[in-house]
Amino acid sequence: MELCVNSDGDYQRTVENGVKLVKHLLDKHNLSINDVKQHHDWYPKNCPAQLRARKKGISWDDFLLMVQGKSIDAPEHKVKSATDDNNGANLTVDGYWGTKTTTALQKSLDTVVDGVISGQVHNQATDAVVSGITFGGGGSLVIETLQRKIGSTDDGLLGPNTVSALQEYLGTVVDGVISDPSLVVKALQRALNAGNL
């Protein structure tokens, strides 16, 4: 990946966004911090030049610490770690969809926040939601809003088609199933924690 900052850009924000992206890619592909390499490691180019030069007091080692969730004190700025985001949900990434995940989703999508997915029908997807769900049909506003965001039919019902669309949107295996625990729910929880659903 490349971190680019124009003359009118925000270097600190660029570094923070880069940290979040690297953290996301490590989690998504089950990689470790040791798998993060500089362009310089593969080709004798001074890249990433700004991190190698400690621009604004942020070194390559600082960048790696931030990816690991540690905040650093740079001389000019307090720089946030990959997990230090006030917009994030602070969910435990466990792969189980419960009330806290629903509440974070409702906040993220700016719908009514009550921690409940209402008006659902019984199917594999809804039966996999561990708490905060009501049945009876009619659909849920948070699911309808999510469906519009991910390009699924917006009927408000959480089912295999919505799960498949969410899996595709979040880049996990697409099978229309919420497993126990679920990769797509983990990816959802990570996205909500990062504030970038």
C-alpha cells in the first residue's frame, strides 16, 4: 500500500488511516506484524521515505507499534493507534452477533438505537443472532438500511441473501450462512470498531 500526502494534506491523518488499513489487512488475511514490510525490504528504494526519515517524529517502528494498538508520543502530535478511535464501537471481535453488535450497527447507520433487530422471521441467519431479536415479520429499519448500503434487496429481513451480500461487501467467504462463530460477524465487528462500515 502507498501513503500519499499532498502539500495541502494532513500527514497525521494519513498515517492513522494507513495504520487502520494495515491492521484491517492483517486481521482479514490472518497475518502477523512480522508480515508488514517496507518497499525498501524488496527493492533498494528509500520507501516509505517519510516514515524512514521520521517525518513529524513518526518512525517505521512507531508505525508498527500503532498497528499493534499502541499509541505513540511524537514530538509534534499525539498519534492514535489502530484501536484508539472515538468513532469506533469497541466491540469484542468474537464472531457472535448480539445486542452490542446490533447497537453499534444502529449507531453506525444512524437508525433508532435500541439494540434490537425487530420484525424478523425464523431462518438460519436470524437464529444465529444470539440476542436482541424479535420475530413476527415486517422487517427491521437497521437491516433495511444495511441492505441498502451493501446492495441487497431492502426488505428489512435478515436472511441468506442479505448475509451473502454482507459477506461480499466485507470480503469474507460468501455462503449465506452465519456460522458459530462467524467470519462475517467478526468482519462486521472489526468494521464497526474501526468506524468504517
